[in-house]
Amino acid sequence: MSTKSICVYCGSRAGVNPAYAEDARALGWEIARQGWRLVYGAGDVGLMGEVARAAQGGEGETFGVIPQHLIDLEAGKTDLTRYVVTETMHERKKVMIMNADAVVVLPGGAGSLDEFFEALTWRQLGLHGKPILVLNTAGYWTPLRALIQHIVDQEFADTSLAEFVTWVDTPAMAMKALRAALD
């Protein structure tokens, strides 16, 4: 059986609530503990740095992907198991999702939303069938969940759009959902 890879989209900032970083560390640690590989944006700042350092602390494999223009801004973390530099953001997203078996979205900003919506759109179009989980730490993503339901309610998307996303409140719930989806 091959090692599973979990793509984590998350902020390059820590946010105001300490629970965001706590959950990022817990998820990174649990991914490593499960024997899975972390795939993420290769930054050493914000929640990206937290999840990667936790995975490394758990002796897990780490696969980071960063576009050239963000190496300084996101403090490219070069001590990963695998460190890939791309030319564009689009290429980064493609490499990340193509090297993952599942996606987990932690709190983040516009970049995390961009990554989430691309993964969701690709799923909707049948370009992949990978599980997409949103870790709703302290209710951070509750407005996003309402927006997706609004899109469905207004008939701009089929009900399947909302069904493609699994919402969880804790890293433990995320791991349980991932194990169920990947077994």
C-alpha cells in the first residue's frame, strides 16, 4: 500500500485566534503519526509553517510547492523532504493537488480560498474525485459554508457541489474523515 498524501491549504499568517495555529499543529502531527505525507505551499510562516513543523516533528514526510515569486514573502521552507519551486501560482496549485490523495482546508485568506475553489471546481467538473475537507476551527469557515449553500439554493450549482465538501470542527474529526475516505 502506498503512502497517502494530504494537501493542506492554509494561511501564510497565523490569524488572531490561537486555536488556528493549535489546530494546524495538531493536524500536521496527526498526518505524520498516520504515516501520511503532508503536501502544502512550502512556506515557513503563519499556519503553513505550523503545520509543516508539526509534521516534521512527528517525523513525517513533507512535500512543499512554492512559486519563485513567493520564496522570500512566504519564507520558503527548504528543509522539507521534497521542495519544489514553480514558475506560477497556477502551476503550484496543480502540482499540489496532483500529488495528493485528499485536501484539507485550514483557516486562511484569499490564497486559501483560491486553492479551495479550484479544488472544488475541478471536483465538480470531474477532473478529480479526491475528498475535500474544511476544518472549521472556531467557526472560521461558517460564512463559506453558508455561501456554498446559497450558491446551491440560488441554483447556480447542483446540490452535489455542497456534497463534495466535508465539514469538520477539529483535527481529530478531520483525521477520522480522512481515514474513512482513504481506506
